[in-house]
Amino acid sequence: MKAKYFNKLEEEKVFFMALKEKVHEKLKGKSISHGDARFWFKGLFWTLICYSSYSLLFLDSVSKIYFWIFYVIFQLSGLLIGFSFGHDASHNTAFKNKKANSVLHFFSFLTVGIDPLLWGLRHIRSHHLYANVEGSDIDIDKNPFLRLSPTHPWKPKHKYQAYYAPFVYMFTLLHSVFMSDWIYLFSNEYDWMKRGVSKAALYFRFLLYKVFYFSLVLVFPLLYAHFSLSFIVLTFLTASAFTSMVFIIMLVGTHFFDGADYPQPEGEFLEHTWAVHQLYTSCDWDANKSWARFLSGGSNCHAAHHLFPNICHTNYSEINNIIEETTKEYKQPYHHKTLFEMMFSHFKHLHKMGNPKE
């Protein structure tokens, strides 16, 4: 890990203190550190959709086309369970009890395939601290397909990455299931991320999770649905590709957008304070639209989530305007776009990173 320390600029510290005071004043008297009725309604809604569609896969009367549709709904709504329940549980903002959060986190990722414990460790210990800092934020690690940061080496194929990126993105979840998870688990390179968690616990939970996941998405349909092995595997692959695209559409532009900062530390120090660093590297999309928050589990309110990760996401609707107003008042950055604008900005960024001079 490269970066270790954030700057202590006084004006930036004053900004964040003022922002925190305004936010806590706005939310005073509310239980903001765990899920409220809105949180549980949303998560249970997607859970009902997910497992209702899953149960329909095993009807004797279901045709191939309906099997595929129900499977896609199962996968997609399972992803939204992860957004609605799992993300908050990883930050211990679903329940007051940490063990209860851990259990919810495990089961909320069950249809996604990404190991929840490893994802939670890298999300909190790496990404939330050092967003967009190569060598410190695992989410921006170099990859063999796309140049996402000016700190990555340029290759001739990157000239075309804005055109082939959608095909890469279709394999995001499958790559995590079959490759990334195993690398994070076994590679000594990521020992700093796993510090404090016993290897026995990591391996046991990893194995248990993968058994549950593959049983759910492949073994049970193969055993109890009346379709061939090839059709069920093809359904699994295409549904994963579709779900991956939805996942990418909602998230990739929140950090990889035209105008995002990709800071590199001078020695062990970064240019800004932790809070202002989050603003330079994050982008909101449709933050004040209820439909966007409902679908994304508050991930569309990315500034609010990065600045206040210990507040349950159903409270973001009440603090987005405070963040926008306070950043203007203190002349700090705040990036906000519509979903379409964010995706356009992301592909503009990909095109720019395809230029060797950038």
C-alpha cells in the first residue's frame, strides 16, 4: 500500500467540521446508524422478488423463455439485495449488532457470487480510505483489459477501449467469482487487507459461501429444473452478463468519470484531507431521485456514502442538498450528474485514457 497519510489543510478541516455539524443537526433525533422501516421495506421487497422468481424456475409448466426471464429477474433482484442490504451490512449500518450485520452481509451476497467477507475487507480498508489512489485502492488496480487511470501504462489496444469496454463489463461478476476472489484470498500481496482476520475464518467462510452460491445458481436448477445442462449453464452465463452490465452502469462512473481526480501521494502523503479527497474522486448521479436511490441502495449518492459511511443509506435523501450547499459555500468540489450524463462521462474518460499522452 502506497498512501498512508492525508493532508491536514486547515480550511478543508473547517469545511468538513461545518458539514458534519449541519448533517447531524438535520438528522438529530433519528436512529441513523442502523436500518429504519424504509431500509427494511426496500431490502425485503427485493428479497421477495428474488426468491419468488427463483421458485418459478422449478415449475413443470415453465418454458425455456420464461425460465430465462425468471432467472434474469432472480439474478438482477439478487444484485439489488446486495445494494439494499449487503452494502449497509458491510458498514454495520443495518443492525446495531455486528454479528447480525455479518450474517445479513453473507446472505445478501448469496446470488452475486462475490465473497462478501473479502469484498467487505477491500471495500472498507482500501476503497473507502483511498479512493482512486493506485496501489492503495484495490478497485483501481491495473487490469489486462482497460486503462482506467492516467497512472496505468498505456498500450495500443487502449485506443479502442471505449468501444470494447461493454464486452469486458459483461464479464465483471464472472471474473470476480472465478478469478478475483481466489487471488484476494490466496495472494500474499493482499495480506495487509486481511490483517486481523484468521486464515481459518477466511477459508471456511469462503468455502461455505461458494458452496451456497453454486448450489443456488447452478446445482439446484440442474437437479430439479427440467432443462438440459447446456441450456441452464447458458442461462447462468447470459444472466450474469446482463446483471454485470446493470452493476457497471450504476457504479463504474461514480469514480471513473471525466474530471475525476487520480491522486498520487508524495511519499506517504496525499494532497488533501480525507473528506475532500472523497469529493475529488466521487460522482453522484440523480442523487435527489427516489427511484435512483431505491434501485441503487443509495450508491447513487456517492459523496454522502463516502463522507458518512456510518449513516444508513436511507438517510442520504435528507443530506444531499446539505453536501451540495456546503461544498459551494466552502468552494470544495462536488460532482453530480444524471445517470446518462455519468455514463457518457465514463466513456469520455475511457476515450481520453486511450490517448498515450493522457
